[in-house]
Amino acid sequence: MVRYLQSLRRLRRKRLAQQHAQHTADQRVAVIGLGRFGSSLANELMHRGWDVLGIDTDTRLVQKYSDGLTHSAVADCTDPEVLRQLGVHEFTSAVVGIGTDIEASILVSSNLLEAEVPNIWAKAISRQHGQILERLGVHHVVLPEHEMGERVAHLVTGRMLDFIEFDDDYALVKTVAPDIATGVPLGQSQVRSRYGVTVVGIKRPGEDFTYATADTVVQKGDVIVVTGKTRAVETFADLS
């Protein structure tokens, strides 16, 4: 019996070690290009407990950020052999943060695809650049300047406190509740049928955000989170 229990304990320790190794592997990411976008992303991932390999051709940038990253390297990833030597093909995620050199961005993305990295993100500096990356097969293409410009425009010109738009013309907006949504339960306010939006969250001054239900009564001055088609939430936020 003692030997049996010892065997079970060894087996359990082995399984836990395997699970930990798998979890660690899933939280490794290579960030190629340590400019403003790449370095900011790498630092945020480090804060979230990820292992980050930061790579750039600029020695100065690598030295600047090396102390804050798990690993760093000065390397030219347009060469597929360099990627292999760095072990990037073993990562489950990679980010191409190169923005100033479109040719390098495309070559590095192509090399990552060739290495069959399962989850590839790439920064694009224009819609045309983004389209090329998408045609290559990059899994996620990000246009940070364009997307931030659109977001800030909504905040400047409207009554929104925050705005996030998704690819399928769907948006999520934080705004002060307009009078038409206050004083009665949301189920009776006809917000959804009249304006085509759904109130999903509510925050009262001094309180935390909470989910909204059909029985929730929104009060004047409450901040609400609304979802729906982009044009619908824009129109609704303008009522504030």
C-alpha cells in the first residue's frame, strides 16, 4: 500500500509539472520590433505574467528594454534561419511590431507563417499594408494609429466617455445615461426596440460597474455601457 501511495504521488507530481510546463509554454510570446508599439505591448505582457522575447535590429532599443523583458536579442528576423536559432518557431504567439519598414514587416510575417507559429499578430501602418498582411495569412492585423484616430474622433465629437468598434460594424460605448433611459426599468424603457441598442452595464457615482437587467432602473447621472450597431450607439449617445 505504501508503495502504491508513493507511486500515486509521483504520478501526480509528474502531471502537475507537465501542466505547469504547458501553461508556461502558452504564455510565451515573441515581440519583433521594439518601437513605441512593440515595447509598450511587451511591457504590458510582462506585467501580466507572460514570458516575452523582445527582438529588434537596433542595438540601442534592445539595450533600453532588455532589463524589463524575459529575454531580448539583436537580430534580423527577415532571415528565417535567425528565427529558427532564436526558437521562435516553438512559441505559440508572435507579434510583428515593425511599422517603418513595410518590406521587413511582410518578410518577417511570411517567415513566421512558414514556421507555423499558431497565433501571429502584425502591426500595419496603412490599410494597404494591412490588406497585404491579411492576404499572406496573418491571423490578426492591427492598425493602431488608424483605430485610435477613429476612437478619439468619436470621443471628441460626441457625448461618449469611451468607444470600441468591432469588425462587423458593432460597437460598445460608455456614456452618461440620456433622460429617455432613466426613471423606469430598462425592460419598459423600449431602448432596444426604439434605438436598436442594449444596455449591458451600469455605474452609479461612487459604486462599481454592475450588469444591467430588464429590471434595472437607470437614474439620472448614471454611466451606462451600451452595445449595438455602430450608427445606432452613436445616435443613442448623442441623446445624452
